[in-house]
Amino acid sequence: MESKLLCLKLISPLIKRPPEQSLILFCDPRGGSTWLAEILSKKMSCFIYWEPLAEINNPLLKELNFGWRQYIPINTIWVEAKKLFDLLFSAKFFTENTIGKFTIKQYIKSEFPLIKVCRANHALKWLLNQYKFKKRPIYLLRHPFAVVLSQLKQGGWDFKFEGFQIPNMPYNFPYTQHQEFLNSLGSKEEVLCAVWCITNRDNFDIPEDKLNILYYENLVIDSNKYFKRIFNEYGFEFDKIIEDNISKPSSTNVDYIGDSDSELQLSKWQRSFTSQQVENLQRVLNYFEIKIYSMESIYPILSNAKH
């Protein structure tokens, strides 16, 4: 891995890929983005640049006191953050984490990087204001109850519940203005659901010409239709190779049922949470006025969304 890191640092200055040429995949952690990215990379001329904001010890993030779900108001002038994203969206920040999904040959030969980033949803409007992307960025949404369940099962959120902790980061007022409600949350799953709400609720009115909003549930239940549409938009062919890979779990999946019934796969949260837990989670959605998902359905309620 050290030799790969060294090689990439040597050749990257010779490869000109402006941030605007990248395809950015925005999603929540455990929201299905690994599965989607791995399918897209099967046929697209791209390489997967993996989670550049997930580096706990990243000195660039530490220097800016950049939060795990950093919010940036849309018209903010934050020169240092822009320089950070210039580097990340050009796929020129190298760690064992970011380079683990591609080879040096892919880095050199691919037309563009597929930047998979699970912790930038709350800066989405600001980023779209900073960059004029050539390829419409993808914003993948999944039912928050399913996201929370997957987070609890994965292990990365295996912390002791001590109530909601307001993040110490710049521009944290989307949290402080709701502090009274956040202090009332009584379980880890409610906290995780609240984070989903806070970091996504402002994005639902982004115009379609700027953002390709996809729903995980649609991709699972009607895969061929939606994947054909995705590949067509970005100029690549949907074929048998893609069709065969759709039903395979991602490399980070922890709770794949292995059943051909897609609805059974999507409804795991209904069988895993108690009725009281579900009611508590719905209370969180109600408070933040989230209407595209609810306890009543495993599917998005698209009549309440613009997309």
C-alpha cells in the first residue's frame, strides 16, 4: 500500500482532472452508496474514490475543525473549505482509505473519478453553488429507519448512548436551534434519525437540473428500469453484466437476507424495531417535517417531493 501511495503522489500532478469533471455520489452512511457505486463502476469509465471525508485523522479536516456532517450555508465564503473540496473532488488526496477501491492503471486510464462521499449532504447546496459539474451529481436517499437500522447493525455506531451531542464545528446552528427537542431524544436510534433529518431536510427543493435524486427503494424494487435510466444519462450502456450485478450485495453489506423478494429486503426495519421504537422515530420525522418517508410505508412518498 505504501508503494501505491507513493506512486499516486508522483503521477497525480501529471493528470489534469478538474473537480467539475468528477461524478459525485452523495449519500448517508449505510444508505446504499457502496452498492450503487460498485454497480456504476462495472461499466462506466471511472474509478471509485472512497469516502474522502471519513478520515478521522485527516489533518486537512482537523485544521478546519470540519465536522462529520459539516453544514455550510449556501452563500458562505469559506476559502479553506473550497480548497479542500478542490483537492478531494479532483481525487488528489491519498490515504489507504481513499485509494482502496482502484488500481493505479484505473487512476491513469479512467475518464473520471466517481467520488463516493457519505458525509457531505449538509453542505450539498453550498457545493452546488461552488461548482458547475459536467455530470449531474447523484443524491441517493434511503428510508431513514432503514438507514438507522443498518448503522446500528454495522458496528461503527456502537457508542454508549448519552443523549444527543451538539457537534462542535463551524456553523452548527442547525443543531443548536433544535437543542430543546434534541435533548428530549431517549435512544440511540432516535439520535441517528434526527441526524438524518437535519442533514437532508434542506435538500429536497434542489432543482432537477442540478441534482439527480435517486431513491434506494426504487433501485431495489424496479432495478432494470432505474439503472437503465442512470446509465443512459451518463452516456454508458446498460447490459447483462450490470443486470447480473444488481442482485449482489455490496462489499460492505452486513445484513443481506439473500432472498429474491425485494420487499422483504426493504422492510427489515419493520420487523426489527418494536412498534414503540417506530413511533418514536416517526415523532422525529414529524418534528423536522419530513414527509417523503414515514412509518406507514417502506417506500418514499413521492407526492411529497419534487422528484
